[in-house]
Amino acid sequence: MKQSSQKRLIYQKLAFSGMTLVASLTVLIIVLVVIYITSMGAGAISFEFIFSAPRDGMRAGGIMPAIIGTFYLTIGTAILAVPLGLGAAIYLSEYAPNNQMTRIVRIAITNLSGIPSVVYGLFGLGLFVLFLGFGTSIVAASMTLAIMTLPVIISTAEEALRAVPQSFRVVSVSLGGTRWQTIRKIVLPEALPGILTGIILGLERAAGETAPIMFTGAAFFLPSLPSSPVDPTMALPYHLFVISTQVPGMPVRIQFGTALVLLVFVLGMNVIASIIRSRARARRQW
């Protein structure tokens, strides 16, 4: 008996050591990538680089139109995807019956998360650009990115809602609250940290994707900023792709400087979400 207990203890230590090693290697790789991009691109960062437009065939100037275009696309994706994703998650978690159809819908949502982004780009090209006639525009790209991010938002938001203890709902209903009042006043505030995690994960993916916007809304170069949602726009991911593959003689520091700005853009979204999550968790009652 004592020998069996010692074996279990050894296996447990080996398992913990293995998980610690894998986690450490993952963190180390991420840190090295960030350090490398920062060291290679920091020399390009300047006031002119951030706040001016490209010139001289994109070999000089800045990336302001691409930054603003990425911001437009991210906001457009959030406006379209967050209400739909949150509404679907609330229905699946709080209203949908636990039957075969609901399980099929959940499986379909999970499978949609694994579809390559280029497939979403071709879908957006066929539906929004050609069939609905939006053309290559911010609205077409935002709709495509919204469809791509919906599975992530729905899945994570539903899990966050289902994680709220059932006793909270029972107490609210027993005190006379309706189901919707319970969801709005009790369940949603308690699930907010998890919901925010899903939203940020989805929007981060949207902000960093190239293939969907390449087909639906991104432009190689624009002399002026877009003036309406039906105009095309420059975007950081597509701009980085273009200057890395299509422009001969492009200085490496500009390529890495653009990558660094995109990295800061995504990490900034993470920081903001972390602050909001921390405050929401501090108010949570379980």
C-alpha cells in the first residue's frame, strides 16, 4: 500500500514537472517573439511613422491610414458581432431546451471556430461584396469579420453564463423576479469577466486577420481616409502583408515597425479587457 502511494506521488510530481516545463517553454517563446519584434521594429517608431501616410511607394512615411482602418474594422466587427453573439449565448444558456437540436447547434458553433479565415473571406466576397452589392468596403469587411468571430464569442459567453451558480437564479425567481430580470440583473453582471474574455478573443482575431479583409474591404493604398462605411480602407494586417511581399526594396525596419504597432494594438485591447475583468471580478459575489 505504501509502495503504491509512493508511485502515485512520483507520477504526480512528474506530471506537474512536465506541465510546468511546457508552460514555461510556451511563455518563453512568446516573450522571445515579442522581444525580437520590438528590437527590430523600435527604430522605425516615430511621430511621423505613427501620424503620417505612406509615401515613396510605401518605402517612407507612416502607417496612420492603416491604424485608423484597423480601428474602424474592429469597431464595426464589435458593433455587429457582440450583440448577436451575446444574444445567442443567452438563448442557448438560459432559454434553449436541452435536446438534440440544441446539442447540434453547439457542435456546429464549435466547428465554425475551426474554419480557416480564408474561407470566411471567400464567403464574404460572394455574399456581401457581390450578391448584396456592398462592394469592397468597411461594412462588407466588418460583416465578414463579425461572422468569423461569432463562434468564439458565443462559446465563451455561454460558458461564462452557465458557470454562474443556479442558486442565484433560484433566489431571484423566488423573490419575484422574472427570468429576464434575473438574467439582466444577476446572471449577466456575474458572468461579465468571462463574457469580456470571449469578446476580446474574438476582436483580437478580427484585428489581426488578413485573408477576410483582403477579399472584402482592404485596399493596397488609399490617398485619403475613408469617408463612409461603404468605402474601402487600409488595415495593418493587410498593409504588413503588402510591404513584406509585394514591395521590392522595402526597409526591414518599416516591416517590423508595422508588426510592432499591430502587436501593441492587440496587446492594448488585452490590457483594457484585463482591467475591466479585474474590476468585474472584484464585485463578483462567488
